[in-house]
Amino acid sequence: MVTSVNRLKLIWMAGLLALAATMSLALPGARKPIGQKTLLLREKRASTEDLELSGNLPGLPANAVRFVSHSDLLKLPQVTVTVTDDPNFKGKTEISGVYLAEILRALDIPEKDTLIAAICDDKYEAHYPVQYRAEHHPILVLRINGKQTAQWPRTSDDGSYGPYLVSHASFTPRYRVLAYAEEAQIPNGVLELRFLEEEEVFNAIHPRGDFAAGSPEMLGYQIARENCFRCHNADSYGGHKASMPWSTLGRVAQNNPKIFERYIKNPQAVNSLAQMPGFPEYDDATLSTLTTYFQTFSTEKGSK
Ligand code: HEC
């Protein structure tokens, strides 16, 4: 039998326990374990449709790699939109998925200073800096017209879109640099998201030397950062699809500027087997800023 004194004691103890629980939650510096409640991170890939996560993952060592399943990504807040202007899709297409911003939130990764790289099965790499995310709200696509992305046939060939792609409700270029209009970053075959320090990534390809805003070096930089960097790497940053790093491009720009510019405009005219897509819309002024920019890298030691 519980006496009234004991009952009082019990109430008092329960209160103390509740207080202790509140305090431990509010403890400064207590690290919220990632993955729980938000996204479950696995150490091993369990399916070809798992999304690989790497880079700066809070609470994990720098080289840690984790995996998240398609069904766990579906548990995050979803957005569904009808897309009409994404060349990955034919005609009006309903896509649903997760804003990249939502993935940052679920992983407790700060929005500020974080660049997200989306890495594809062919080592193509799309980049989502802070400003791009704020202006264009990229979506990691989990479903296309109600079907899982991997099961949706690719429009350009017989392949599939792979586990993931990135799209937008709509895309309007925010600026132009000469003949270059800001391009939508819409990779398919995305296997991995890598979270990087934005400044570190951009420093790797910042023109070597001091150049004023609006100089050819800085204009070329802006184009190269969004275009060339998807396939050409600078050290570990950028796409590795071309396996031809920035320092090599710098040497070609320096030693053979005419060939360099012809290659950008129409690679197949220089090398009939070229896989690089051409950029026929680039006029002479645009090509020239790219050459001037890459020449600043011509004396860099070769890097992989
Ligand atoms: C979609 C991927 C892709 C993009 C984007 C891309 N490249 Fe390439 N690039 C390649 C590949 C792949 C090669 C290797 C040769 C080939 O197959 O064309 C290459 C080769 C080159 C070469 C030939 C070098 C040599 O001496 O053989 C130059 C120059 C070059 N790229 C410059 C650029 C510049 C400058 C940009 C940005 C304006 C750029 N590329 C954007 C994929 C790309």
C-alpha cells in the first residue's frame, strides 16, 4: 500500500527525473547523434539504390562514407512538382523528391559555407553552392511520374536514370557572362552527395594571381566553375569524367590557345573520337576569357 508520504516521495522523484531528462537534452555541446529520427545512416551499401554520402558529415571522421536507402529518403519531407523545362524529361513530367536543403537539415549540416557535389556513375559532378541552392531550390528526385527514378527510362538512350537525378520545379538563368547563360545543374545517374567547404572547393580553381572583378580571368573563372568543373578536376575537387585535370587544360591553353578554343567550341572538329560535348554558342570573346583564365594555371605542377 502506498502511503501518502510515499506518494509524495514518488511525485517528487518523478519530477526530479523529468528535470534531469530536460537538462541532459539541453546540455551544451551535447552532440545530437546523426541518422536517428532524421536519416538513418548505414556503414555499408545494402542496395544499388542506396545514396552514398561523404565529405563533412557531422560527428564522423573526414573520410567517412555512409549510405542512406531510397525508402529512408522517402521519409523526409517530400515535394511534388510538374516540370516542363528539364531536358532530362520529355514533355510535362511529375517529379517528387527532397530539396537538397532538406537533406542538409536532416544531417545537421550547416546551410552556410557548404557546397554539395552530386557525383554520377560516370564521374560527372554537378555542384550546388549556397547561392545556387537559394536561387534555384534543387530537388533530389526520388520518383518520376510516381515510379522510382531507377525504373524510369532515360529519354536520350536505352539506359535508366540510375538511382537519382537532380531537377528543379523550373529553372531561370539568373545571369549571363558574355555568351554563357547560367546553366541548370541537372545530372542523372547520381550515386553520391558530397558535402564540402565551399571556399576550399572554389580556392582550388580560383585564377592564380590577383585579378579585378570583371577581368577576363574572373569572367573565365565563373564560366569554368559551372561548366568545365563538372568533368575536369582540380586535385580531388570537380568531376573526374574527363580524367584531364585543370593543370593540363592550363598547359593546352598556354601552348596551343587556338586548339584550346576550337576544342571548346567543337571537340569533334579537333578529335573525331572526342566525347566532350561542344559549346558552339560561345563566341570569340567568351572563348578568349576561358583561355586567359586557364593560362593562369599553366605553370602549376601536374596533379591528378
Ligand atoms: C561533360 C563533360 C565535359 C565538360 C563539361 C567539359 N569537358 Fe573538356 N573534356 C571532356 C573529356 C571526356 C575530354 C577527353 C577527350 C574527349 O573525349 O573529348 C575532354 C578534353 C578536353 C580538352 C582536350 C585536351 C587535349 O589536349 O586533349 C580540352 C582543351 C578541354 N576538354 C577543355 C574544356 C573546357 C575549357 C571546358 C569548359 C568550358 C570543358 N572542357 C568542359 C569532358 C568535358
